[in-house]
Amino acid sequence: MEYYNKIMLYFWLSVAVISGITITYLCFTEGFDRWSYYYVVPVVSLMMYLVRRWMMKRMKKHLEFLENQRKGGQK
């Protein structure tokens, strides 16, 4: 499951970067009035990346806490 989470983490980051570059290029070539609304896509993708990264760190800490509790020693 950790491998899948890392793949999806970098998937969202790559979607944000590629779509941001593409939309910026299209804004300069075809006009900002037509393509500026599409900046929602890289913003949402970047938010997905940040939330997924935050949740992965949170889950890792929780699993460490459960392991410490199972061993009988709390920190």
C-alpha cells in the first residue's frame, strides 16, 4: 500500500506541474481570457498532492504509535 501511495503522490505532483506549464503556454499563445479558468486544474492537483503527503505522514506516525502501544511502552 505504501508503494501505491508514493505513486499517487507523484502522480498528482506531475499532473499539477504539467497542466500548469501547458495552461500557461496556452494562455500566452491563445489569450488569457480563454484559458485562465483552467488554472483550477493545477491548483486542485497541487492540493491533492499536499493533502496526500500530509495524510501519509499522519498515518506513519499513527502506525508508530500503535506499534509502541502494542509493545507496551508509550512515549
